Amino acid sequence: MDTAHIRNFCIIAHIDHGKSTLADRLLHLTGTVPDRDTTEQILDSMDLEREKGVTIKASAVRMSYTALDGNTYELNLIDTPGHVDFGYEVSRALNACEGAVLVVDASQGIEAQTLANLYLALGAGLEVIPVINKIDLPAAHPDEVAKEVCDLLGGDPDEVIRISAKEGLNVRDVLEAVIKKIPPPKGDAASPARALIFDSHYDSYKGVVAYVRLVEGIINPTDELRLMASGAKFKPVEIGIFSPTMKTTTQLASGEVGYIATGFKTVRECRVGDTITIATNMAAAPLPGYQKAKPMVFAGIYPVEGEDYADLKEALEKLQLNDASLEYETETSTALNFGFRCGFLGLFHMEIIQERLEREYDLDIIATAPSVEYEVVKLSGETIRVDSPADLPDEGTMTEIREPWMKIQIFTPDEFYGTIMDLVTKRRGIFTGQEHPALKRVLLNYDIPLGELIIDFYDQLKSRTRGYASLDYQFADYRADDLVKLQILVNEEPVDALAMIVHRDHAYAKGQLLVSKLKDLIQSQQFAIPIQASAGGRIISRANVKAIRKNVLAKCYGGDISRKKKLLEKQKKGKRRMKSVGQVEIPQEAFMAVLRLNDD
């Protein structure tokens, strides 16, 4: 098709503002999906996406639409996630498009992620079409929201499209705006082929399937292709488009969005951001790619039963094939035996991976409390990275510990200003400024340690603001502080999976809380179990789980006192021996107690 009749666009929005519902309506309106196959969240293929009502992976689809001007257009739509943990998916999708439809909830208005995604789109040079959704809701105030949007983007509020994706009201106006306002792709079909890989997934029959935007040239199924970054050559298993299922085609031309099945067995061989060209007619230079997604949150994942270790390893390998942002390496724990140290983009990403392991692979797993990656400067001057508190060197061997800090933006009604300030200050946050992008709403900017952010900050924020505040964050830098390892000892044995790195001023309070929670969670044995918290080389808190007392005198009828004393002395010796070899079982709730320390 002539590039003048091609439009590549994505839908961006805050979480739960109606991106996927709008995508469903567009597919229905263009006849891409027959009425009999129409379901909610058509582009969300994972069960978790449907259950949670959240898009996790970006999805592409080609639609054919005959506009009011009588011409037929090829519309390539990419539906993107709205959750902050998957902002990386959004940034990649934007680079495959010329325009973006910005969806804003008519009852909620602009949120933190609305602003974040908008700035990403403007930074990528995209034409932005604002759309006010959910105008059918009783609490909707579309005129106010339209004014807020125009204050950011400019333009006339009366011209902002107002729709109800759920009811199908005014949805055709969105398609017409896409055709009129979004420019066609500029690529030259005669130039050497250059295709940008913006996403991928693994297929057991076709290998790695690369989602591509062909910027220049033409690719045929018979061409020998080459990855410009890795240098790997391959003959495509097949090429095609998404409609929305994968459909083979005879070629992909300049300006089009589609897929290339590579036959590669691992995603590592075909990285997102690489450029595909034809081996016999290579392009002069690759396209600008993407920075690799950097894990920000780390946690240990262990099988409940030791014999499931191999199954867990295989499951993580398969998940990584479809989610290149997941990282893992083997790890051992004295309390939990063999498992894996996994890196995630955020807490929500971690939750998704855990649920997929349990559901899709039928595994019983124990996940340790999340931690972050620290920089440790040793006495020798060497700087090392530590992502597990158990691996932190002894205090006497290092000069300083640096922790990652984040720049966060909280978008909230004015009335919650005070309670948010209190929450952030208690988490060692530093106020850096504020803006008023909308009436009676304020955008608060803070710097805060990532370690304080990942535990339950978002839950607390939602609770304190009755759900009206929204949060966006990005990495700032590493900063040195007075940090110390808080170690937990159960029966005088350190439990490395319960260790954490905390600020020295907070160590005593957190140690006390954790010890008291563990005392309630660990079951009594026939010997007393001491639970201790240590920090800075000394014990700062202790509690004992009392022993179950067995009545050894129950069957002792009569006789003198010396016989009873012998029985009691024998019991005492037995308990000492039991204690020296006794194994204390620590329940899953104990590892998750770390997450609830701030509840108190």
C-alpha cells in the first residue's frame, strides 16, 4: 500500500482510563474482528491481563478503514500498558509510531502516568490526539478535563474528542482524527531494508517472533536477513501482520508494522532495539535502538519442595523467552536451600511473574521480601554492586554504602497535600518542587530512596488519599547514607532470606517489629527458640518462642521424689540435644512480614 494511506499510532493513558476498551471498539468498528469473536480486552492475550483489567505487554494490530473521504487506509495500532512498571514497553511502542491517542478519564482527569506518557510521546516527536473517555459516567466532567488537557497541549477545548468507548459513542471520530492529524510514514521503499524490533515473544514452533516496524525498504520471506547489532544471519520462518492474530503475508513494505519469525531459540539472540536488514543489501547504519531495561527490584524465589528446583529453573527460562526484562541467577539460602535471585522492573512486575509461575507452571514457591541494588565502596577503593542483603560485606571492610534514589511525581487533589508530605518525609523523602497543571490539583516532586518506595509506599499513598492520588517514578542516582545490615537469627542461626539493609536510625525499631512478628508466626517446638535481630555487629532485639512442655511425670505414680527428679533431668538433657540439632521451620508469612513492617 502507498505510504500516504498508512497511519501508525498507539494508545497511551494512565492505568484503567480505557485504552484496551477503546482498542476493542476500533477493532469492532473497522471489522477487523468479526462480531462473533468480539470479547472484552481482545488484544490482552494473557489470563492475568483479563483478570486484573491491566495491559501488561504491548500488542499490535492492523486495521483497514474506509474514511469519510472515500479512501481506504491501513491503520497499525499498538495498545500499550498504563502501569508505571511497564513504562519501558510504552517507550518502545512510541518509536514505532508517528502519532499517539492520549486517553483521559472524564471522571478522574489527568493523572501522573498521563503526564509521564504524554511527555514520552512529545519527546519522541509524535502527533498527540487528546480523547476524553467515559463521558457516560455520572461523575464525568468532560469540559473541565478537556480544559486541563488543552492547558498542557494547547488548542481549543471544544475540539477535544469526547467518547464513551464502552458504549461506542463518537468512536468513529477518533479514527477520522487519526487519518487527518497523524502524518503518514516517511520511509523510502527503494532504500536498503531497515526494520526496528520493538517487541518479541517466543513461539515453540517458530522460535523468536520479532515485532517490527519497517522504516525503509521491503522484506520478502525468501530474503536472507541480518541483525545489525549481533551480526546473526537467518532466513525467516515466516513474515506477516497482526490482524489481531498472526497472519502471513508475501512481503512487508516501508512504513508497515508486522512480525518476522526468526527461528532463533532464545530472545537474547534477537534483542529488542536491534535493526533487521537484508544480508545481501545491508543498510549503511542501524536505527537508533533502546536502552536495555534495568531491573530495579530484586527478590529470591525458591521452591517449597526441593525436588521442584529443576521445574522452577525451566519455568523461569520459558518466562524469560517472552519477557526479556526478567533477569535471574542461582542463589542458595541456609533457610530455603536452592533457588533464584530474580530482578524485576517493579513490584507489580514481580507480582505478575509470581502469579504466572504458580498458575501456568503449577509451582509452589516462596518469595523473599524485595530489595534493591546497592553500591558498596570497599576499603581498597573497589566499588561492587550488591542486590541481596545477605551478600553485604562486613561493616569493617567498606567505607560507604550507596543506595538508589528515585525522582517521584505524585498527582493529587490539593486537600491531601499534608498527609502526602507526612508519608514521604517519614520515608526519608526530600521535597524538590510542585506544579499546578490543573485546577485544585497539585503535582508534587520528591526524591526518595527506592528501598523506601518498593515496600508498601503505593498502598499507603492510595489509602491516605482515598485512591485519588497517582504516582510516577524514574531513577535519579546513587547516594551514600548511613546504612546497615539488619540480620535476623532464629535459634542462633542467621536467616539470610530475612536480612535487609536499612538506615541506622530505623534499625532498632524495624528489628523490634520484625522480631515480635516472627515470635507470633513461628510455631512452638519442644525446645525454646530464641529470635534475635542484630545490626552493626550487636544484638538489638530478642524474643523467645516458648517450648511445648511435655508432662514426663504423667505416668509416674507414687514413688519418692528422686525418681521424678531423674525423669525431669533426662528431659532436660534431651531438650538440650534437640536444640543443638533441631530444625526450625519458618513459614512463608515470616518472609512476607518484612513487607508489613510499616503498617505498624
